[in-house]
Amino acid sequence: MNKINYKKEILENICYTDLVYGRINKKLNLALSKDQIEKMILTIIKETDEIEFHKKGKNIYINNMDRNIRLTINSFTNRIITAAKING
């Protein structure tokens, strides 16, 4: 996958595991439903500029500085791995 296409590819193919919802709620100190988490993740990806998408190894890291959130996505499966606060 070419760097230029990361955002489009992820938006079209993102997927989730059952465990990731709990992980995201825990890491971000939230209590959101599965639907709310998916909506939040899509919003973060859409509003993050392509230059903030960085591939390292098998993962793509998306840094949204406005929300202070980093998303980690598997570049082969487009599966969200986790979300974490950048500043803290």
C-alpha cells in the first residue's frame, strides 16, 4: 500500500475485533458503545491530514494532534489495534 493511499484504504476497509472496543475505552478513559467508538475512530481518521499517517513495520500510526490521540492500525488487515493519548 502506497503512503498516499493510507487514508483512503483505511477508511474503506477498517475493521474491529471484539477486544479492541474495551481496549480503546480503557486507554482513552471512556465508556462508549461499539457504535460510538467506530464513529469516533472514523471521525478522527477523516479529520487527520494524510501527513500524520506513518507506517512503521506492520503498523500505521495516525497522530491527531487536535484530539491528542494516536491510532494504531495493522497495515495488512486495516484492523484497528488501539488508540492512545499522545500527551499523557
